[in-house]
Amino acid sequence: MKQVIAVMASVMLIGSSLQAQSDDVLVKITPDIPWLYVSHLGQKVKIGRIQDTTNRLTDDYTKTSRACPPFCIHPTKVNDKIKTIAEVEMAHFLKNRVNSGKGVVIDARLKSWYELETIPSAVNIPYTVMDSGTKKTAEKVFRLLGMKTGKDGKWDFSKAKELAVFDNGVWCDQSRRLIEGLLKYGYPAQKIVYYRDGFQGWKLLGLTTVVQKENVK
């Protein structure tokens, strides 16, 4: 399955508060979470916010307008059964679900975007993988998420990972397309949350991102 990515790479941090070694930092994630740690490609990564209060975005995510269609503003909810979250909930998901091994953050964007820059701990399952709409592809994704089939040959979702899915932001529908594919083949809706602000929202708040620099396969 070529589009489901396994990456072996060195990691470069962008926008972290690594210089701060105490809880007394100027720009915290929340009043009680100055920063948090996750693992990304086997490396410990500290997620914080840029401490420079004069910092401004300078890349493609500063754009306010994109041609619609296809880059239209999308609804807050991708599905009535799927919970929508924002940055604080994502921070708690990383801290409590990802770090405990119960949750996975999924970057639904194309491989090239994931390799360019992503949220720490995220794995890449491009939306195009589920767009193919085949049961065989869905089975490969489910195995990637650590699931197995029961004795009856059906998928056992009792130990399914909790998933937090994101894409480029409110003008991007890649998360919706990936989530629809997961639901189509039975992934439990209660195990999926949708981070609607996506990568643009993450960067806008100066949160740490990572870049896969070398040896991408």
C-alpha cells in the first residue's frame, strides 16, 4: 500500500518552546499545560508555543482566500456521529490518549505535505487511500492501526485505537473523505474525532511542528 507511509527520518522542530525549562513561560498552551511531550518517529518531542509574542506566520498558511470550489469553507461537523475538537482538546488527546498508546493522530493530507511539516506524533494516512473505496485497502489501513480479525473473520473493533484526524484546515475536506472511508468499513464513530482547524489552526497558535528531513521512504 504505497500511499500509507512509513517514515524513517531525522526530525526538525519548528515553533517549539524548548528554551523554556520551567512552568513559568509567557505563552502556554493552557493555564495548566505550559507544554507536553510526545514521541515522533522514535524521538521525544516537546510541544509548546512560540514564545515571541511578535511572531507572524510567513508561509502558505497566511493565505486568507483560495478558489472555491474546491477550497470552500467546510461545516464544523463532518458527520453527525463524529465529535469535532479544537486545539485544547487536541492537546489533551496527545497528552492522555496518544501517550498512553490508546490514541493515534492521523494526518489525512497527501504524503508530500506530511513530509514537509506535520503535528508531532502524527502518522500519515492520505485521504486518497480510502477514496479508492475497496475493502482490501480498508483492511490494510485497519491492520496499520493494530486491529485484527476475529474467529468469525470479521474485524474486532473492541480494542480499536481512538483517532484524531486533521488536514490543512477549515477550507480542506481531506479529513472528511478519510473519515467517510473509515466509517464505510465499520470503524466505530465513537473512536474518531475531527480536528477541524487543522494544520493552519495549529500553526496560527504557534504550536510546535516537525519536519521529516532525510531518509524518507
